[in-house]
Amino acid sequence: MKIFCLEDFKVEFEKLGAKKSYRDLEKEIINYFFEKPAEELQSGVRLNNSDQVPYIKKRLSGRGGYRCYFLLVLKNDCLYLMFVHPKTGASGSSNITDKSKAYLYKKVLTSIQDQDLYKLSLDGSKRHLIFKKINNIRV
């Protein structure tokens, strides 16, 4: 599975990662999204009706953890992380608005088409994410 993300995801991830109370976010993302088959990644609440390109809202780290929004493109074996937010704490919120969900969906489709994304990988220790900008290259 190739994993990409929007700028929105990267910005929020970095902002949250700078706060002590959210230091487990990187570990949660690595544990859930990396080295898993597509079938395991389809759990969560579907925000569209597509079986081949599901738009999913997934809770990470239990009730007080994080909520992650992503798009799976099964035929290409690609996952696109769109946004993440904590459920609790100073930056926490229970959910994002329907308008925000629609905005993210439109933005990810445009970003895929324009290849305006970051490709995610793990460092050698497999404990840290690496973000690599992929403007207009084949992935």
C-alpha cells in the first residue's frame, strides 16, 4: 500500500506533534496505516457509498484519541490521508463539519489529479514518518 497525504494532514500532524499531550499521534498513525492490507484499512465510518474508493473516518487510539479522514483507492493500492484531529485536549474536537468533510474530499481528488501530495514512508527505525513532496512525478 502506497501512502500519501494532503498538505492539510501534514500541517495538522506537525502542529499536534509539537504538543506533549499529543506525542503518541505519530505512533498511532504508523501502527494503524503502515504494513497492512487494504482489507484491514477499510474499517471505520464510510462517508461515501463507494466500495472501490471508500472515504473513511477512523478513530485511532480509542474514545479519547484521534480521528483520521482518508481515502482508499483500492485498484491503485493507494491510501490518501486527508486530515487528523484529536478528540480531547486543548486542540480537541468531537468532529469536523460536513462542509469540512466535503472540502477535504474535493481537495484530495484535485490533489491526486495534480499530484500535489506528500508520499509517506518510515525512517530506518520504523518509528518516524518521512514526508516527501511529489509535485508532478509518477508514483
